[in-house]
Amino acid sequence: MSVFSISPKDGSLTFIEVFPAGGSYARQFALNKGGNLVAVGLQQTGSISILERDLTSGVFKREVASIAIGGGEVVCAVWDE
């Protein structure tokens, strides 16, 4: 997972960090309503990784959970809030 900041002045991007997604081929991700958790659909690993995110800086702190999904590839993750 790559994190960039967006300049309010001209919209240019500045690289902040690369953080491990928790598996192979991060196909899609979704933020929860609070913005502090990110669910990452890992297609080739067949799992969902939940990453904690700092609300102020946007950087990832740690992986807080990993959920194996049986039966094949994961192509998306959706929060039910």
C-alpha cells in the first residue's frame, strides 16, 4: 500500500510511505467510516487484511487482523457499517 500526500496548492503528490498489504496482489481496498481502518482484498492470497491507519498523517500503523476467505480469489472488501 502506497501513501501520498496531496498538495492543496496545486494537487501534486508527495510520496510518504509503502506499507505491506498483508498478502499477495492487493486488488482493492475500502476505508471504514471512521477512516482509521482499511480492509484490503488480497486476490492471490485469498484473504482480507485489516490495516490500522493514522487519521492525521494517513500513514499505516500495523496490520490488526487477517481473514482467510475460502474458495478462491478475493477481488473486493466492503465494510458493513
